[in-house]
Amino acid sequence: MAGAPVTGSHLCLYGDSLDGDFWIDHDPDRPGPVVAAGRSGHGLEFAPVIGRIIADVLARRDNPFASRFRWRPPGPRAHERARHAGS
């Protein structure tokens, strides 16, 4: 394989938040925008529930999970050992 030519490549963007949790909340400094970001390596398996949380935050409805993903000051960077081995 060492001499095989590269025939293509693909860039996969990986959106981590600093603490490893989703970020779903209204922007405290601007009226209107809602931020829903930070897949943090586990977006796909949350797809069935994350849409409901985003919709509830957007509509300002109570959701038992919304507080987990609220706007927060940046804290220490979280690392998953499997992804960041040696860093």
C-alpha cells in the first residue's frame, strides 16, 4: 500500500463543544437566534430525541433535558480517551 496512489479524499467536519455536551439554547446577547450545535461525537444516536429538545427550546416550552444543554460559560476542555489518546 505504501506505493499506491491516492485516488480521492473526503473531509469530515467534527463539531465538538469544549465540554463534550450539545449546546442548545437562545443566544443571551441577541434576541431571536437559537444555537443548536456541538455533536461531540454522539450526534447520530441522539437524532430521535434531539429534534424535540431543539423545538422545545425554540418555542420556549419546558423540556426535562434542555437544562443539560443550556448556554454556559466555556469551561475546561473534556476529552474522550478513545478519541484523544496520546494528546
